[in-house]
Amino acid sequence: MLRGDITVAIRNAVMNELAEVGYGRLSIEAVARRAGVGKTAIYRRWSNKLEMVMEIISDVAERKVPLPDTGSFAGDLELLMMIVSKALQHRIASQIIPDLMAEAARNPQISETLQRALRTHQQAVGEKLVGQAIHRGELPEGTDADLAVDLILGPLYWRLAVAREPLSDDHLEKLTAAVTAALRAS
Amino acid sequence: MLRGDITVAIRNAVMNELAEVGYGRLSIEAVARRAGVGKTAIYRRWSNKLEMVMEIISDVAERKVPLPDTGSFAGDLELLMMIVSKALQHRIASQIIPDLMAEAARNPQISETLQRALRTHQQAVGEKLVGQAIHRGELPEGTDADLAVDLILGPLYWRLAVAREPLSDDHLEKLTAAVTAALRAS
DNA sequence: GAACGGCGGAACGCAACCGTTACGTCGTAG
DNA sequence: CTACGACGTAACGGTTGCGTTCCGCCGTTC
């Protein structure tokens, strides 16, 4: 039986290595070195870099985030944006996510894995959010959940992961208000 | 004197190579091969990969986009969003931009170059857009240009460069309307 | 027509990784 | 106490890329 503590060490090493050098430059040897483990231990678990990274990433990415339900759309939205912004400011995540997204643009397998892990899940969040709001009468009947997701995640991702500018509480508040207005008007 | 046609061939090769394999895996040898050029021709121009890529990218990125001024905020916004979405759907750009953004997260020199090339310029677009609209009375006095940029570029970038979902004319229209509403309300 | 300089090509020594193999150690299960 | 299996280490041959050097070719300049 494969030893669990070794597997954990490898997983951590992969995450850190991914954050530091990115998928393109990640090497099995470096992972082994960092994990304090032989290459054999890695090849015993996965047959190559892609498979290894994909399995580890899906695992992490599929951890469910609780869908917000605070009782009001404003509350749900604020909570969701807080959660997402915290996640995007996490040291490891903020390096790994853009890197894998870029990699997904040229590797169909990575693309598919990320889609399944992120889109399925996060789109569900958006749909639930919008659905609840419509049901409560806080948003008009035909509100486009797809559009809502773009409007909620887009600006956050842009500012935190792309432009890498700070996100003050004040700015987050304005953003929340703006998104609310945008959705109400649609 | 260095031959101009050779320089052009190298520049093109770098762009295509960047798009195909990304910065992390880009190698001087591959660039030379692709450009049909000796490695010596490259080292005669730049001293290493980073310097080469940075010079070529800044050149491309600093080409000025005409600031929209159609006479109305709605027109300006629609035009800007069209331009940006076209740019983000360009084959080469859509691969290179997320890749370099990810790389910038771990390489300060790349980060700085991109900031200067993109932010300075695109932020100016946002500020002009908002400034014109305020001047015309189409947006309230204190509208935050920073926020506007987040709201305009964020959803587009998210959808096109991250989620990689198609952007229909219909969706673009809804997005424009939503952003307008958001900014008016702020 | 001679000198110069950019060019491609080839090879250099060096380093990093690949994926695989052989070996000896050590903990655990039977 | 024995057998098994996962472990780390070390080495394998092969590939790729680095940055440099030397060569001979060829077009331009004077």
C-alpha cells in the first residue's frame, strides 16, 4: 500500500512548485526534491506530469464552497464576492490559477479538467444566487445567470488576478453596488 | 548593420512560439528554428530570452489604440467593448496575454513591463471614457474611473480569456447595457 | 578588388530532466 | 521470523536547451 504521508508531501510539493515556476517549467525531479522523496515514489502514483498535476488540482478545486444564502440578494452577493476575493488573494491560488488558465488555452486536457472543476461548480453558484433573487422578487424574471457570473467574477478576477491591484473594502463595496445595479437593470 | 528582414522573422517567430508553448517553455533554439535563422543572429540582438521577449512584447503592446470618442457614452462604451473583445479573440493575443499575465505573477521584470505597456495605456482609455461622459453629464460627477475599468474589462476578459466561452453579439449588448447601468448608479 | 560585418551551420562543454532500472533498507502483516 | 512491498538512492542512456566559438559564405562599402 502506498504511504499516505508520502502522497501528502508530494501533493504539497506540487502545489508549491506550481506556484513558483508554473506548469510549463514544473519538473518531476524538482517535485521529488522538494517533497524529500524519490522519483520512484512519484512514478508509482502517476505516470507523468500532466496526470499528476491534473489529479492533484481536481482534488483541490472540487472542494465545495458553501453556496451563499443569507436571505437577501445584497447579502448573498456581498458574501460571495468576499469569498471569491479572499480566494483570489491567497498566495498559492493567485499564482496557480492564472498559470493553469493560460496553460488550458493550449492543452485541451487541462482545459477540460478546469472547466469541470471550476465552471460546473462556480456556475452553479451563480445560478443559485440569481435563482434565489428572482424567487424573492429582487431581480427581474428573465435575468441571465451567465451574464451575472461574468459581472460578478469578471471584475474581481481582472483586478486581483490580472491587473494585480489592491482591492480595498471600499472598492469592493462599490463593486457590489455596481453589480447589483447592473443586474437589476438587465 | 543588423538585417531588418531577419529581425522581423525573429519577432514573428517569438510571437508564434509564445502563443504555442508559452513563455516558460519558449526556447531560443526553437525560435531560431522557426524563424529559419541561426542562434547567432538572435544573440547578436538580445542577450537572453527575457530581454528578447520583453523588447518584442513592449513594442507590440505599446501600439496605441485610438481612444473612442463617438459623441455619446453609450457609443463610446459599445465601441470600446467591441475593440477589446476583438483583440481578446485574436488567435495570438488570446494565448499570449494570459500566459504573460501568469508569468508576471512570478517575474517582477515581466510584471513591470506589462504594467507599463498595458495599464498606463488602457487606464488612460478608461479615464478618458469616463471623463468625457461626466463632462457630457451622462455620468454622475464622482464616478470612479478605476471602478469603470474593472467593470468594462473584467467581464470581457473573464469570459473571453479565462472561461473561454463564446461572446455573442446579444451577450455583448446585454453586457454593455449592464455596465452602463452599473456606472450610472455608482 | 579588398576589407568588413552580418549571416547560417556546426560543434562545443555544461546542465537539467526524462522515464526506467537495480539495489539495499525498513516497517508491517501474517 | 519471514515475506512483501513501498521507500530512497544512484545510475542509466537519451533528449533538449543553454550561451559560446569558429568557420566559410556573401553582399556592401570604399
